[in-house]
Amino acid sequence: MPEGDIVWSVCRQLHRALAGKSLTRCEFRVPALAVTDLTGEIVNEVRPRGKHLLVRFGNGYTLHSHLQMDGAWRVFADGRNWNGGPIHEIRAVLGVRGATAVGYRLPVLELILTDHEQHVLGHLGPDLLDKNWDPDVAVRRLRSNPNRSIGEALLDQRNLAGIGTVYRAEILFLQGIHPRTRVGDVPDLRRLCERARTLMINNLGGFEQNTTGDRRPSRAHWVYGRSGRPCRRCGTPIAVEEFGPGGQERLSYWCPHCQPRR
């Protein structure tokens, strides 16, 4: 599932292509929006909220989408062939002069009043990439359930909006924290949140997530995706298991030596 920095990059791409322009083509290929036509409406902006994408129109409505595991938005210049997947996987088409944005395999696609965005997204915690980011709110939400594992709490978007399995694994390694550690036993939650934000900010603008600073092939991550391979610090084989919030199983990676379970 794309994490906050990737969604931010997708939104930036969509914003550059659509913002300030009137739709010359609008198709929604989902039952709930099958008869909805926004042709002629102006796209005000495209903004992320955690892992959610918001296309705001001048008529007071917002197209809300979420990529989840397989969704994608692609932008194609006029005359280019669409290559994001087979035609039957297209869920949305937003065309303006010079470009067309095509949404593939979007599991969440709905049109809501812009003034009601909070009704849909108000449960989300502070967005790690928001300019008004408040680490104190994030820490307070995490501490509200001190007996929960930090590995589960970080993936719960009600605590922090934008973190997924990649940043969970990498930030816990960098902080030397076992993913099964109780939230109440994490020594410096604020530092954990701030460092996660820094990692994301360092990856803005692209579609590759690098947490080591090493740009050589296969050197992008400390522990994520490296099950059984030696830790880059101590050589201990990286461990992996599946667990996540609310029974949502997600792969979790850690180094048994650098992140001992206490």
C-alpha cells in the first residue's frame, strides 16, 4: 500500500496536470457515480491527507479516492497511450486540455462535499507531511492505548496518517525498538514521530523510498524486505512476522540484536 510520501507525489503530479483547468472529459466507472458528469468544472487543487487523495472542484465538491493495495492514478499527455492496466480496470477519467488523469483499480472512489471532508476523514490522526504537523497530538493519540504494541499503533491511521509497513520497519530499527514493544514502554515517542516525519520528507518528490541514504541497488532499506538477510549494522539475520492493527496482517521486519524485545 502506498504510504504518505508516495501519495503526496501522486497528488503533486495530478495537481500539476489538472489544477486551474476545466474538465473537458469526465468519466466515472463505478456504479455510485455512473451518471455523474463534472465536465466543465474547474479543478481547484489536488491534495493528500495521509494515504487519501482529494481532488477539489470549483463547484464545492471533492473527489475522494484511496489507492489501498492495487490502485493507481496515472497522468498521460494528449496523444499518449494509456498503459496503467487493462481498460476494465479503469475507474475514473479526468481530462483537461493537454492531459488526462486515469484512475486504475481504485477501491475507494466517492464524490463528497468539500465542506464535509472532515466527516469522512476526521478520524485520521495528524498527517506527517502536513505543514501544520503537531507531534504533541500524535504522541497523545499513541499514548491513549499504552498496552498496545508500537508496531500496531504506528499503522493505525487514527494515530498517525501516512505511515505504512516500510516506514514502520525502518523507523523502529533506527530507534532500536522491537515492534512488539508496548507503547507505554517506548522511551521517546515524540522523537520516534519526528524521525518518521523526517524520513518521509527526505523522500518527497519521487516514487522510491530510501531510508539508508545509500543509492546503490538493493541498499535502500535497513530491514524492510530483507527477511533472513544480514543486518547492515551487526550481521544478525533479519526477522519477519505478520501483524497489524485490527487483525490487518502486515509484514513486520526487525533485527533481533539491534531491536531486542525487552
